[in-house]
Amino acid sequence: MTTMAMNAAIRSAIDVMMERDDNVVVFGEDIGYFGGVFRCTEGLQAKYGSERVFDAPIAEGGIVGAAVGMGAYGLRPVIEIQFADYVYPGLDQLISEAARLRYRSSAEFTAPLTVRMPCGGGIHGGQTHSQSPESLFTHVCGLITVIPSNPYDAKGLLIASIEDDDPVIFLEPKRLYNGPFDGHHDKPVVPWAGHPLGEVPDGYYRVELGSAAIRRPGDDLTVLAYGTMVYVAEAAAEETGIDAEIIDLRTLLPLDTDTIEASVAKTGRCVIVHEATRTSGFGAELSATVQELCFYHLEAPIERVTGWDTPYPHAQEWDYFPGPARVGAAYRRVIAA
Amino acid sequence: MQIPHEYGAHEARLPEPVDPNMINAPIPLGTRLDLYRLQQQMRQFEKRAYDLFLQNLVKGTSHLSIGMEAIAAGVGQAMRADDYTFATYRGHAHTLARGVPMGPVLAELLGRSNGLLAGKGGSMHLTSVERGVMGSYAIIGAQLCIACGSAWSAQFRGTDQITVAFMGDGATNIGAFHEALNFAAVFRLPVVFVCENNLYMEYTSIFDVTAVEHPAADRASAYGLDRIVVDGNDADAVYMAASSAISKARQGGGPSLIEATTYRHGGHSRADPGKYRPDGEVAAWLDRDPIPMYHQRLLTLGVSEADLDQVQRDVADEVEAATVFAKGGAPPQADTALTDVWADGGSSWRN
């Protein structure tokens, strides 16, 4: 076991998989010689050479498209989109090609690529460096969507993603690379060292796709969260004294509905938290799912706490960002209902 | 040539010497003084932006163009007040080049309510419709296609306004660059594409990821355009090339693509020390700083040191006033983030 920050855990996962499988190749913008904006690929080119770890031009369509072709012909590409906000020029390749290759070729062709991208706000990145586009991917049949919240899960999920035969969108909340950020932006960064989930095995292990984790057991209400919002939800539980059961979904698609159903059946109340904009966000899907599975257990309306329905604002970042105060207020409303 | 480098051996790209004939370019002295003032404004503004960043007053990242001023100055000076500009995320200088006052630009970097966009844009999204600054773009190459649209609009409306679209060298590898060039060429649009080739696509040498030596100019022939490479560290050279391309566009002669070679004195963004660049390369380009060179040229042309000092002091005062203005602005109210998502001025999708 080694204490790792989340970016180091991601690097370790890629390293382990490159060691195990010669077909794993890594490319993206500034990821080779420089080692990536968030240092997730640092040292890999020196270790594995520039045939397996290489810098790509700024061309997201080209990067994703090349990865689809590589995947179809025996390689396991792990590509980095420098910020999730930059993925849109590559969406056509992801949606029209990567996601559908298996279906339209009667499973003769597959696209086993992993697309890593930092997502989310909290760094004053404004509207083009802060977005949470997960629901764009979950809306596409054929893409797996993963979003870890800690170093241990990040490594195990990334290994499972690289080994998966379907295309995986691997979203990395950038505010979590260096520590478990709970939305209290005026406090110093808490490092992963000292957090139990910052302890990461050095070698190979998997965290299975499609399995949620209960981060905090509780009886008063169920909180469905992922990524950075897991820590915001925990802070809100602590600050309100409400005994919330906090579920870290970890994988949005496939979704661990068993864990969700069991929890809401027990608590009868549900709050959904995500950083992305509200309308048609993944919270809408979660809300519908809870209603379908747990209608007769519900004792209060389901609440969603989300980013605002606006582009990610530059100056008003901490108003937009669903912090512990907003989440805690939702807990209180749902308990009182 | 190879210069040993701490992190490996990258081929250093050293600057060409200044063209000795450029001093004789047919540019009026008054215009040259304007070019000097513009470059001073850009340089001193960027240095102040960096200082304010170090004081933790700039919200988020910012990308400085110190060392690249001659391009924005030369192109801006060649434009007409009613022309359009599209800028990159390294766009403070592009914005100042159109006469946008420093105070609101600086306040925007600080995320204040008196900022150019009341804090909604920030460093990477400066926009002033009043000055024809149709935004700076942080999605690489996106502006190039949009610039075709503004050029089309001018052509359709029968005005003789032209559009300038700046880009970095990295943008030449994304599809939008090629789509925009073909589109502009097919429809003979009044647009001038200006590639600021500072040799680095963010943190990676552009030569490592591009099939040709000159990332923009060597692609021009694919779209029937002339191959134009200029010294981007010589404001006169840029001004001459831009004036010629703008004049052609204004007269219905269609688009141009100018590649201006230059260098970032600093890293890609605020916190980047730029260590992926060979030391010898950085030193050689620091010696080719466009501003001292231009200062010397003006002295040779007979301008007095005292007059140039006065320009520097005037600009310093302007930067100081802009700083006071920016720091004096209040942070915007939270609810202003909820305005102007939709045409009714609000942000709600429900009735």
C-alpha cells in the first residue's frame, strides 16, 4: 500500500495495465513528454517509450477516431481529453462510431477504448474548464460512464475500464486530484494522505464497474452523489446532524440500482446531488429511477441539488457550485416534508 | 540545432535576425509611434496582470502574451474601427489592440462587477461588441469557423468590413482550421487568419505534432492561398503584411492566412514555468524581444529617448489607473449569474 493522490493513482493504474498488456497505448494532448496538465501520465513516456505513450496534436476528433480504429484492431487505447470541456469536437466519433461499432457490426467489431477527462469546477476555470458533461454520455447507448471520487476507486475503476471491451468514459473530478474537497473553498486543501481511500495498493486490482459504494451509512435519508459531491454530501451531513446514508455511485452507467433501491426502501427519503446543470442532468434519470423502484417507500418528494441552469459562471463560481449549505438545506426540507 | 536540456533533447528553434530593410518600410512615423504605444500597453498590462495574479486577485488562470506584442499591435493598427476581431484565450493583447480600455479588461480578470463582462467571462472570454472584439475563444480553433460567419455577414450586407481571426500554432491541427480555410476560400470571404506561431502548442513543441515546418503557412496552398510567413517580433513587418491582407480582403480579393513567428517569454498559463523549453532557446528569443528592438528602431529614425520615455510613463499611468479601477470594483452579485441565458433575460426554462 502506498499513499497516493488521485492523479498518482490514475497514473499507477495506467502503469499497471501497460506493464500487463502490451496492447495498451496512451495518447493525448501534452501527455507524453510533458506528462499531462494534471500530471496523470508523468513518467510513462520515459518508461514505455514514445511508441506507446505519445503526444497528439490538438484534434479531439482525430484523437478519438484514431482510438476507435486502434481498438477495433487489437489495441487498448487509453486517451486523455485535456479537459472534459474539450471533448465536443470528438463527440461525433464517440457517439456515432465508438458507441455503435459493436451493434452495427453484429459484435464483429468493438471499440475497447478508455477516454479519460478531467471534469467539474472549483478551480475558477470559467465556462470552458469547469463543465460536468456526464449526462451527455449516459444518454448515448453503448458508452459506459465512470466517475471516481477517491484514489483507491480511481485506480481500481480505471483498471476495470481499460480491461472492459466496451468504450468507457472515465471522468476525473479535477478538484479531487489533490484531496477530498468538500466545497469549503476558503479552507486549506486537505491532502489524500491520511484519508483511508488515499491508501492504494501498488499492483493490480479491480473495482468493478456498476457497483456503488455506501460512504456513510444512515437512517434518515438517502443521498445519491458522485465525484466531488460525495464530500460535499458528507460535510452537509456532519453540519446538519442529519443521519444521511451517502451513496457514491462511482459508475453512472451501468447503474447500481440494487444499492439505491435498498437504501431508499430503508430511509424513505432521497436527495440527489450533482454539480452539472439541473435540467436533463443525470439527477433527472436518478429521480425517475428512484420513483420507479421505490415509489411506495417514499415519504417525501425527491430533491435535486445541482449546478444552476446557466453556463458555468466565472465570478460566481461558489454560488453556482452546490456547496454544503445548499445540500444541507435540502436535507432539512426533505426531512421536514 | 540541438541544445542540451534538462528533460531531454528538444531541437531548439532560434529566431531569425531582424530584417535590416524593415526600417525603410513605408510606414508613417506617427503610425510607428502608435505601434510603439500599443506594444507598451500590452506589455505593461500583462506584467500588471501577472503581479495581480501573484497577489491572488486574478480569478482563475490567465494566459499571457509577453513577447508576442508585435503581432496584436501590428494587426490591430492595420484594422479599421468597424472591423471585427476574433481572439484566442491568450487574448488580452488582441482586445487592447482594438482600443478596449484597460480598466474594464483588468476588472474582468479580477471577476469584478465593473469588468468588461461584469465578471461573466474572465480572462479567456474577453468580448467587446462595441469595439468589434467578437470574443476570445478557449476552445481551440472554434473562432475560425465563426469568423467566416462574421465575414460572410459583412459581405452579405455589402459593407467593406473585414474580419481578423487570431489563432495559435496548435489550432492548425484541429479540423475547424481546415474547415474554416476552405470555407473562406470557396466563398472569397473578407477574412484574415493570423496564426501566432510561438513554437509551442501549450506544453508541447508544435514541431513534434505537425507534419510540416510552418504549421499554418505550409497548409495555405491546400486552400489556394499564398504562403505568408512574417517576423512576428517586428511590428512593422506584421503591420505591412496585415495591411496588405486587409486591403485585399476589403476589396473583395478573398481571405489570407498569415503566419507570424514569435515566442512566449513565459509558460503556457499562469503557473507554468515552461521548463519543457531548452534554456538556450528561451535566452535567444528573449534577446529578440520585440519591444527593445522597436525602441531602437524609433531612435534610429530620429525619435528622441525623451519622447519614448514619455510614452512608457503615460502607459504606466494608464495601467495604474486601470488597476485602481479594477480593484475598486465590487464582486458581482450571485443572481447576476442567472441573467441572459435566454432571450427574455433570464435563466429559467419553465413557464
